[in-house]
Amino acid sequence: MSMRKISSQKKLIGNKPQQTLFAVEPSVMIENLYPSGSKREEIEKKFKDIMHEELKLGSLVSYVGNKNIPFLRIYRYKEAFAFNFVRDFLKRLGAGADDYVFDPFSGLGTTMFTSMLCGLPSVGIDKLPIAYFISKTLPLLLFLKENELKEMWTPLIPKIQKNEPADVASDVPIMKIAFDKETLLTLRKLKSTIEDLSIPYRDIFLLLFFSILEECSFTSKDGQFLRLKQNKKISAPIEAMSSKVAQVEEDIRRIKILFPHLSINEETMPDVYFGDTRDLSDIKFKKRPTIIITSPPYANRYDYTRTYSLELCFHFVKNFEELKTIRFGILRSHIESKIRKDEIPPHPVIKEVVEALGRRKLNNPKIPSMITTYFIDMQKVIKEWFKVLAPGARVAMVVDNVRFEGELIPVDLVLSEMAEDVGFEVKEIIVARYKGNSSQQMKKYGRVPVRESIVIWRR
Ligand SMILES: C[S@@+](CC[C@H](N)C(=O)[O-])C[C@H]1O[C@@H](n2cnc3c(N)ncnc32)[C@H](O)[C@@H]1O
């Protein structure tokens, strides 16, 4: 493994924002969305003049845009945004040699990986161990020589079945049903084979190992939870690993063609921290970050510790108790989030929604608490960002609005007003796409456009 040192790409990218057109005049729709005279109508009117649509961004705010991007395609982190989204926003925000890019909810590490390819230093933080691991390990793939991985993998294959199976968190219910017996045993032996390797190969092969778990299991990461699909056709672990190794080899060749002048040095290697963006006091930033490109968990009930439970159970937790500790330690965006007695909605819009939901029969009574805790946590997060960012820093954040029992929450605007309250200037609200509603909500309350937006703030 050699550290490729190629000349630094510091010139970078212009800073002219793209012109956009209104495909739908947002104000036309407000009247139909909220009760007349409501706090939500008020906040929509307040931000109306800085809101516009750029629906061509719709395909870039999701992971789908990474399908053909070398290395970012290896591990499917389905909550990620696309490489081209980050590249586009680095350009729009006028990123240059003196910038320090920060993703405080870094996930797969798309922001840092893209910054690195653009020659910019970056830093990321995530509270989910698997996300932290992947984003820390992905950049290492860039230092592999052609065929290096394949030559390591081929002699390992005959050793796998002779190895002792690695321990897994087998008391977690999903682990009892996610695999057939033979596949689970092979995966455990494969994992111990990988654990015997030296660093960084151990981490690189572990990354590939995590990336095959879904296809070797009866589960599928689609929708709110990790779904069980008993009739699914599953892959054999060794063959799946061989395909992943081949994919990495292909990407090593492709990256040289796509980025012939790529420069990676100590300065542009991302700093990655396992941490909580609600409290950044322990994070050792090289200097104050000047750009944030990020996307928080959405207030949509999805639980990352369920979606990624196989990976967590294979490596990051010893048992169910440890898994639950992670579940209750991440941002409170999911339904099992715990609320303290003294916690109340931190914004008038949220108070209005929580009260409206209190008058409805809910299919889950915990929804109002989840909404309250989500906004309490996000308010803390925004305050922390204001503290650590350099004066003049720019923030681009992708957020999804949500709708529960017909009550629409303009998450993009509430978070923007919270940002304004701590001192940020809200520059733009860019609507990237409108999402559909669940069939139950549509039947009961009709169909309304639910925005997924990019909010742009300046410190
Ligand atoms: C929408 S995803 C971000 C995806 C990322 N933009 C990417 O391209 O992969 C939100 C991330 O926030 C992380 N997260 C949840 N709670 C957190 C916390 N308290 N501090 C930091 N990260 C957290 C989740 O683990 C998840 O990876």
C-alpha cells in the first residue's frame, strides 16, 4: 500500500449560484396546506420570498446518485446524499483553498469524500458506530494499488471454513431470523478470517464484509425498518465478497480516469470523529469550520439502529443491551425516543402541531413526543454549530418536511427560524423535490406536496 502523493488541487470551483425558475409558485399552495391564521401559515409567508424550486436537485439529495461513483457505491448507506450534490454545493458556496468543510451528521462520509477529491480539508462526526467506521475507512481505498486487494483475497478463501466463527450479538431478535444457518456460520468464519488481518487491510475487508450483509440475508433496507423478506434470493458470502473485491478493483482503475490529477495528502485526508453533534465541546477542529454541508436524521420515525442492526450486531455491539444504548444515544428522531417530563415543544409551530395531534386519534401515541424531542435536539445542534463555525461560514443542509395524521410540519422553516434566533442569516430555502404521502394519509386527508429542501444559512 503506497500513499499516492499527487499535486494539490487547490484552485477550485467558481462561486456563482445557479439561476433557478419557479416551477410552482409555493405561495399558491400555502392556503391549502395549513389552517388559516395558523403559525405554520405565518412562517410560510415569512420565508416565501427566499424560497424557490430547483427540482433538478431532486435526484441528488438521495443515495441513488452514487450508484456509479467509484468507492461511494461500495456500501449502500441509503440515507446518504450524492457526490454530485456535495460537489455542486461546494461550488455554490464558493469553496476555496482556505475553507474547512464540516459534516456534523456525516453518515457514509459523502461530504468529506467529495471534499477530499476536490482538494479540500474536511471533518465529520457521527454517533452511529457503523457510519463512523465506514466514513473513516472509505478514503483508505484510494491508497490501494491495482490488484492488491484481489491478491490478498484469493489466498484467504480456502482458509475461511477452517476458522473458528466470530462472536455476534445473537440475542438481538433480528439475528435469529435474518440468515439461514449455513450462511450465518460462513459469515462468522469469514469475519474471524478478516479480523486476523493487519491494519488497514482488516478495516478495508470489514467494510466489504458489512457491504455484503444485506444481500446475504433475508432482510432489505427499504422503508422505515429493516424489512424481513423470507422469499428473497440470497447471495453466498464468499461469492458476494469476491464480487465486492472485483468492484473495488474496478473503482481503483476508474478513479484514475475520472480524477487523473487527484491529490491526497495529510491535509486533505478527512478527520472523522465518533461523537455527538449536540455537544461539540470535545471535538478538536484543526481550525473553525467555514462550510457545513449536511443532512440530519429526518423526523420520520426511521431508526438507524434498526436499519443497520446486522452490521451493529456483527461487530459493534456484544448484545441487545448495547444495541439499545446506541438507539437511545442518537438524535431523537425515532419513535422510541425518550422524552423527559420537563421537555416541551421548543417553537410555536411545534406547539401548534403537538396540540393539533393531541386532538387526533393517532396510530402511534408517541408521535407528539418524538416531534418535541426532535426539535429540542435540533435546536441544541444549531446552537453548537453557531459556536464552532467561523464568522461568515456557510451552511447547506438537506431536510425533509413531514406529515403526521394530516398535520404538515415545515421542518425546513422551523429549523431556519431557530437558526435565525441564534444569529445565523437565512439566505435561501431551495426546494429539491416534493415527496409523496403514505397511502393511508392520502386516503384520509388528501394528497399534499411535502417538501425536501436545502436550507442555506450564513453565520
Ligand atoms: C441523513 S444521515 C446523513 C447522511 C450523510 N449526509 C451521507 O451522505 O451519508 C444522518 C446521520 O446522522 C447521524 N446521527 C444521528 N444522531 C446523531 C448525533 N447525535 N450526532 C451526530 N450524528 C448523528 C446518523 O447516524 C446518520 O448517519
